[in-house]
Amino acid sequence: MAQVVEELRPYVLGWKAYFGMAQTPGVWRELDEWLRHRLRAIQLKHWKRPKTIYRELKVLGASQDVAKQVAGNCHRWWRNSAMLLNSALPIAYFDRMGVPRLS
């Protein structure tokens, strides 16, 4: 995940610098939400197996119910990354990884 963030960071900063003058905060907010949604899905793909997903979510502080539900639907990366995973991988998690905010 660190490699993905490292490769993504220059692009996001470039978009922010180039399009920063635009008066469209709603578009930036939606793009920011989609970007984190996509990063959550990528993280689930990296973990692959239900046992790994469950273990990693528990380490990140997710409740047992959330970890079980996400691990139970381990092949629905996009759907899981939009719902329950938001509590285990909040925006602060991506801030610590160095993902710049657009909004």
C-alpha cells in the first residue's frame, strides 16, 4: 500500500496545483471520496484471504462484527470498501500514509 501511495502522491498534488483555482469544491470533495474508496478496495485486494482480512482489521481496531462481515464478503472489494470499511480505515489512516487531501 505504501508503494501505491508513493506513486499516487505526485499525481494528486499535480492535479491539485493545476486545477486548484477552480471554484468547484463539490467536485473536489467527490473526487477525494472516490480516491479513498478506491484505496480501501486496493487494500482489501492486497489482503486477499478472509483470515488475513479479519486479522488486519482487528489490528487496525475494527470491532469483531465489522471484521467478520468484511472478511465474509472478501471477494466484494468495491462494495466492502464503501460501507463497513470506512470505520476501520478512516481518512486519518490515509493521512498518516501521506495521501494528500483534495478538498
